[in-house]
Amino acid sequence: MRILVDADACPVVSIVEKTAKKYEIPVVLLCDTNHVLYSDYSEVITVGAGADAVDFKLVSLCQKGDIVVTQDYGVAAMILGKSAYGIHQSGKWYTNENIDQMLMERHLAKKARNAKKKHHLKGPAKRTEEDDQRFEESLEKLISVVDRNPLLRQN
């Protein structure tokens, strides 16, 4: 098991690293050339700045049993297809049971935005300590689930 992070502007990198150290899990941070990341713990992979370059690299590196931290529902759908586990920075897990609904909601929201003549782009709400705590607890639970999965154990 590894934790792979779509680290471009990801607000939970430090939480991921802290948790991974606790459980001695390797971490891979992926970013594009527009971001500069350094880590004393994680392997950092910098990918060209092309559209979705980080996403495609992350999916190509992802293996069965890995945990992937991403906000991108498309990436989440692809890693689920590889029998990996996905978690959003909010702490919500991506599963085979919820990913279709999430993708549909994303599609409908995009259609609604495109239908409006005025685009009032309002960013996400400011991240709180409670958000960080929720993510950390959810990540620890997910690590426990993956660790207990007998299909992922090495013989």
C-alpha cells in the first residue's frame, strides 16, 4: 500500500504525510511544473504542465490497494477501476457505489454553469480545523480498511 496524492494545490499534504509516517506508509506527491514541492518524507514526482498530465501520471502509477487523494472525480473513477481506494480532501471516500452519482452531479453542475450568461466564480469556503480533523480521521479509517483487506495481503 502507498498513498498517492494529486498534490497540485492540495490542502491536506501535511496531514497525509503525518498520518503516513505514523503507519509507515510510503507517499508519492504528484504535481505539475507550475508547482514546487519539497518533502522530507514523500517521493515527489513533477510532471509536465499539460492538461491533465498529473492525473494521467497518477492513474498510471496507481496499483491495486493504493490510496489516492484527489479532488478529481474522473481520476477517482479511474483508480477505482484499478482496485485502488480514493479519498477526497473533505474526507469523503470514493467508492464503486457512489462514483457514478458524483460524476453525474459534476456533469449537471457544469451544464448549469455553462447555461448562465454571467459566471460568478466563487471559490470554495475557507478550510477550517474541523475540515482537517475530519479528513485525518477519515484517512486513518481508510488505512485501517485497506490494511484489513485479505485480498491485498502479500503471501
